[in-house]
Amino acid sequence: MSFKPLHDRVVIEPLDQEEKTAGGIIIPDTAKEKPMQGKVTAVGSGARSDDGKVVPLDVKEGDTVLYGKWSGTEVKLDGKTLLIMRESDIMGILQ
């Protein structure tokens, strides 16, 4: 990827949601909810603390994360739809 986020921002590629329910009902595209899981594809260098030191981020490239439904800014890069958000908008890392 030719994009490097700044400071405490991360780039996330949303993961597709299931197309079927547990009961086998197929969900059409118009009824699908916005994804809330994604894979981190790029991270910034870290946030600056009050004394000017760079604090590294807790997430790294390749992590699968949970984030808020309406978090981040949606952009298209290299034909892919990606989200750019601050690390504080991420709720956690899936193990």
C-alpha cells in the first residue's frame, strides 16, 4: 500500500459479514449491517504525549480488531474500501 497514516491513526480493511443467518436465511446486501470487524493494514508512528515523546500504538499490521459501527472515515485506495480512524476508536483486538 502506498499510504502511511500519521500519528495515532490506523487504516482498517473491513471484513465482510456473514451472508446467511444461523438458520440458513440468506441476507440481501440492502439488509446487511455495516461491518464492525476489520484487519489493520497500516499504522501510524504513534501519538505524542504532553512532554513531546511518541507513544507507540497497541495495534499492529495484521491484527483483527473490533470498532464502533460509525467509526472512522471511509476512503477508496487502490480499488479497496478502507477506513481511517484513530486508535482510540478501536474497541479491542480479536485473539
